[in-house]
Amino acid sequence: MKLYKIALVLLSLVLVPLQGIAQKTEAHPRVFADGKDRTEMISKLKNEDWAKASYDQITTEIDPYVNRHVTDPEWIVSRLAMYWKDGEHYTQCYIKKQNWDYGEGNAPIPTVRLPGMRTWNDYVNVPLEDRIPYNTSGDLLGISRSSADKTPVLIPYKETGHMIRANNMEILKLAEKSAFVYYITQDEKYAKFSADIYWTWMLGTYYMKPPLDPEESTGGPGGYEPGGIMGYYDYEVIHDDRQIPMATTYDFLYDYLNAHPHEHLKTINKTTTEVSSEVFKRFIEIGLVRGGKKGNWNVNRYKNIIGSMLVLEANDFYKDGKGREYYIPFYTEKSGEHYAGLPEIMANYNTETGLWPESPGYASGMIPTVLDMGLQLYKSGVNTIEGNPIIEKAALANLGWLDARGNLVVFGDMRGGAFNMSAFEALLTYATWKGDTKTAETMATVINKNIENGQYDRHKSNWQDIIFNQPLPKAGSELPYHRSAYSEFHRHMILRNGNDEENGMMFTLYGGRYQSHLTENGLAMQFYGKGWALAPDAAAYESYWSEDAGYHRGIMGSNTIVPGYKKGEITVNAMDPKIDSGSFYNSVETSPKCSFADVSADEKRRLVAMIRTSETTGYYVDIFRSDQDDNDYIHHNLGNVVSLSNAFLSPLKLEHTDDLGARYDKNYSFFKNQRKVNYESDFNATWDIKSVSPALHVNMWMMGQNNRELYVVDAPPTTLRDDVTPGQVNKSPETTPTLIVRQDGINGKVHPFVSVFESYETGKKTIKHITKLGEFTDMVSLKVESKNSTQFICNAIDANKVYQPAKDLKFKGTFGIASEQEGQFEYLYLGKGKLLQKGKLKIEAIGDVVFAELRLIDGKYFYSSDQPLSIQLHKGKAKEYPAGYNIEIK
């Protein structure tokens, strides 16, 4: 706090001599770069390939528009969404039911059109070239996102969703890029292009009063009154972002705008700075009294207004005394009824995990935003990064959410995709400025890794990155990965074995949570193969208001059992590798080949295990218990097709049916093309992904139970993105082949759902045979035979009984595996257990339960255990050994 205050005092002292007297302005540009930085920028463009390539892309994009503007200055301006019609240059808009209702007043020039709706629709704008110039109705030509038919249709103004916002933002960003190019080149054609857009927007906003909401559908009355969610020019203050490119344009073009003022300024007897400041201050004032003071709403509000704050003049330039140094503390220090400044923002981060308390899609965007604002403030003499060690921890914690391809895991409200590298770039920039070579090398390693795996391309940097990003120091590209990660708040765990996309294995197991952009997804699971989430959580809804949002955001879009548990506390019965106390990650591991997690939630209990059989092969085990008589086990899997067969791989004959029904959830209605077979024996389901070569397959073996009906249905698409599924399989509008295993009239705890999953490329399946061992009501045992090895797997819910599922196999505990290669001992693994014996080899806890493994490597025995244990080898008596990891028995 003291650092902020000292910096602001120094800032004000510096400003006083520059201002001299009121109404004298400071030099611009200054937010991202000043006049002295220009020489350095030009040098960077010459010497850094990535900077030059990025700059060339910017000029390639804008030059056709800029060059046309020289001879046709109306073309680009006419495509802004404005109230163009004379007599309807509205100065006051009214909102009803969170949508535009009507407008009043008539300004002397066209005013900027308010978006027609708060909610999204299914349409995107047609290309800029095809948009209607001087559009007086507000009706827009749109192309459907979800339909295969891409023929443009005319969308009425009041049904345009976010199309108005997107239209204007696209054009304003062209102005922003052109302003940056003007800063570099000093070529006035770029300034003229940007200035014409700027003045059309700025004066069109100047004459518009903030919208009113008489019925308070947005939670407040609107205008300048506090409360509710509405911004100045958007229904949500977090989307009130058109000021961002305009503040930058103003800063870069400041001298040009003053040298070439709009002719209308004479009419109103105002200067460029006066009009611009008034509009930017409206955005700031409204932004600080709207929205929530918690979560991403609070952070994104500051993201929108920080530029407006920083382009203002000093306090004494303004009659009300509210200038730059007045507003900055509203972010750096202060909190109020509707906003929470940086100290409270940073307090939201978990000091143990470094995680933000929302879904990864929202959480991962917070620290890049804080850092982006931090760099801008640093250029203005205020350091918000120093003294905040949680910032670096939070940035690095996001690596724990990434799969082998560098995509974010999907759960809660989010789409997935690559993590934003801007946080690491910002930390590299700050470290370089401060001479912190250690941090710079760490950040460069993260950046190099993402460049190497194709998730990040510095040659496609935006203009802001060209300014701030630094040359990469010498660093590696190998990041340490952790076998386990668990966040108690998110009720979510990730377990990995290997971290390369070709051979890495990974699964996630998680409970449901309401709010914080987390969802009521039940006790859900996903697993990975070839770096893809092959058993995904559906996330293909267009918006929270879409008809199918309830499916994608609820339990029916997840891999779980219904009815029953949707959300609430979970209990981690066992997990290996275990998370260190007070940490997000593990630091030790019991077994190089075995990982598992056993979680309970209300009447549900689910154990998921990951078993590696070689450096390139392995499989997943899912044992799901549900203490109720009627259960539907739902499994979504990527694939073009799915087929069912019996244990001997003979096809099962399914018949079309209409009796699926909305048994436990209204969103059953989204399952289409239902096919059914009554089948109580072991069976296989195989999903084929033919959109890649070689084709990728997932085989699911499920243990038979009485009273079973199997349904294959077409579920909604898995994703809207083109980078999170192999070959874009199951991307909208393509449906997702889904299996529902219905088990009625018998208890799902006594008769659990037991599955084994293997993913493989064509011709590379390794599992040959799976057999159930013994008959138990509180224990499951399987024999899994593959080309590489054979595992005898045990899982019990009564950890105090000794079970003997096979003649030479004894087990007491939660989870155990005895593995053999070519009939010879490979390892014994005991997860939270007391005893595991196969033949004469035995591991046994001395006191409490142990997580332990005995393994044979090149004729030598090694063990790992978190507690003292007893080990018996082929010869001799059992001996006691201390806790430890990877210890050779001599």
C-alpha cells in the first residue's frame, strides 16, 4: 500500500511542473510507449524476427482499409453501427427486460448505436465488406454459427445479440492498430484513417446519455445512478470495452487530433482534450458503480477503464479536480460498495495453490489481466507488481490446469483451448525491466515450451506485445510436470503419467459446485489419449441464454451417474500420488506405473485408476458405485461412430426406441436417435475417430450386471472450438456418440459400474482379455491381460476385510494391483491398504495403512512406501523396512 501512495505522490510532483497552470496538458503518447521509446521500437522491428513478422501482419490487415480511405473516407466510417437517421440521432436510450426498448432525443450528429440485446444470439456478422453502409434500421446481416447453412440472413435490431458490439469493436480496433502504425511510421494516412473513426465514435458517444432502465431489469435504474450490471454502452459493465481501443487511439494520435480538430468542436466550443476526457470519465464513473466487486466481473471492469484513467491529464487540468492521479487509486488502493481494488483482488487468490476461485476458463484470464494493467501502470510510474509475490505464483499455477497439448482442462463454464501466454510474457517484460534474470529465464522456459508444442506463436503478436515483449533470454523448454494436482475449492483433481502428447496419460475427477462459474456436473470424470480429452465434458453452448446451456452446463453433459449427487462437498478417500500439505501438487510418487483417486460425494463413490503397461501403452479403470436402486451411467466419448459388442466382440443388435424419456433431468431431451438393447453380460463399446490418420479408437469394456439396458444416443456437440478435438471431431454441429447404461431395481453400490478404457491407434490395441475375479458385494477384482503384461486389480469399500479373489491373491485395503510380465512378477502396488500378496511375494502395513509398491527391475527389488512396512520376497521370512522411496532391497 505504501509503495502505491509514494508512487502516486511522486507522480503528482512530476506532473506539476509539466502542467504549470490549469488547462495545460502533458505529452502524449505515454500509456504504452512515449516519444523516446519510438527509436527502440524501430530497432526491435529490425532486429527481432517475431516483432517484424507481427508488425507486417498488422500492416497487411489494415493497409487495404487505410489506402481506400485516402480516396473514399466514408467507406469505413459508414459501417459503424450508429443512429444514422436524421431525427433519430438518439441521445437517451431506454432498456426493458435487459434489451433495447426505444430511444429519445436528436443530437446534431449521429450517435453511437446501443447493442440490441444483452444476450447472445446464434449469428456472427458478415464480412466488413458485405455490411450495410449507413445502416439506419440497425438490422444486421448475420451468418449462423450452428447451422451448416452459411447463407446470410437479416437479423432485426432487437434480436442482434452481440453483433452491434462486435461490429463496432472490429472497426475501432482497426483504428487502434492504425494509430500504432502511425506512431511507428509517422505517415499521416494512418492518422487520418484512425482519426475519422475516432471522431465519429467519440462525438457520437459524447451526445449520448447513459441508458435508463425504468423497471431496473439490469438490477439498477441506469443513468449515472449506482447499482446493477449495466455499463455506459453495454448491458454488462464487463463488456463495456469499446473505450479500450479508443483510449489507445487517442493517446497515439493526441498531437494529430489537436492539430486537426473535428470541425464540430467549434460548434460546441470544446477542445479535443475536453471532449475526450469527458467521455472517458463517464466510462470510469459508471464503471466504478456497476457490476459486482467479486470475481472476474470486478477485474474485467478495471481492464475496461484503466486505459481511460491513464490517458487523462493531471488533476488540476479539470475543474472537478478528477484527473489521472485521482482515479488510479480506485484500482491500486481503494475498495467501495461496488468495486474492490487490487489488494482485495490479490486476496482472492489461494495462497497455497495460487488459484483463482472460478473455473479455469475465467480464472486463467485474471492474472494476465492484472499483469497487463500492471505494465501500463508501471509506464505511468506506479508499480503494482512489486510486493505482490502471489502474482508469479498465480501465473505458474495455471500450468497445472494444462494437458499435454497445452490446452486448459474443461470443467465449469469455459471452452478450453490454449492458455494465454501474455501472463508469462508480462512477467518476462517486468523481470527484464528490473534486471531479474532468474525470473526472466523461468518465464522464457514456459514461453519456449509453448512455442515448441505449437500452442503459441510469437510471430503473431499484437501491437501491444510488439511494444512490451522482450527478446527471449537463453532458457530451456522443459517444464517440470507434476503427477497430481488437486484444488479443494474447485473439487477437482488431475492425475498424469507422462506429459507428452503422443504417449502421456491423464485423467480428471471432480465434483460439482454451484456458482463461481463452476457447475452442477455430478461426480464426473474425463480421460485423455494422444493429448486429447477423449471422454470430454460438453462445452458447445453459445451462451448462458442458449436453449442447450442447461445441458452443457449441467450434469447431463458430464460423464457421471444420474440421478443423485449434482453438487456439494466431496471426500477424497484416497489419492496417489498424494498432494503435499498446503500445495497444489505432489512432490513424491509411490509408483511409476500406477495412479488412482477414490472420491465420495453423497451417495456416490468413484475410483478412477491409471495403469501404464509400457512407455507407450496403458489403460484406465473406472469403478463407480451409487447407493440407490435406479441409475443411469452416462459416458460421452469423442468419435464419429460408436459400436457395441459382447465380450467375444460379436456385434450387439440395437433397436431404435422412443422410450428414453426425461427420467431424471429435462435435458434428456437433447439425446437424439436413441437405440437400445437389453444386455446383462460383459460388453464392449468402441468409438472410432476417423477424422485423423491413423484413426484413433477408444475401447470401453464394462462388467455385466443384472437389470441392464444399454442405450446409444446422439448427444449435442462437444465443442465450438476447432483446436480441442482431433480432426475437429464432434465440433458443432456434429453430434457426440454417447452411451447410457441403465441399471434399475438393484443397488448400484452393491452392483457397481465397472469399466476399463483403452485408447489406441488402428492396429495398436494391447488389451486382449478382461475377466472378473470372484463374487463380492463390497469388493471388485479384475484380471486385465494385455500384450505387455497382466494386472490383477482389487478395489474394496470395506478396508478391514481380507479378500481372496483368486487362489494365490490376497488383498486388504482400498486399492491394489499385482502385475506380471510373461508370468513373472513385475510389481505389487498397494494404495491405502494393509495387505497385498501374490504367491509368495507380500507387502503389508506394520501400523497404519500404507501407500506402497514392491517392484522388480533388472533382477533387483526396490520398494517405495509412505509408512514402515513388511516385505516378503520369494525366499525367507518377511522383514520390516522404513518408509522411503525408490529404495533397493539388498
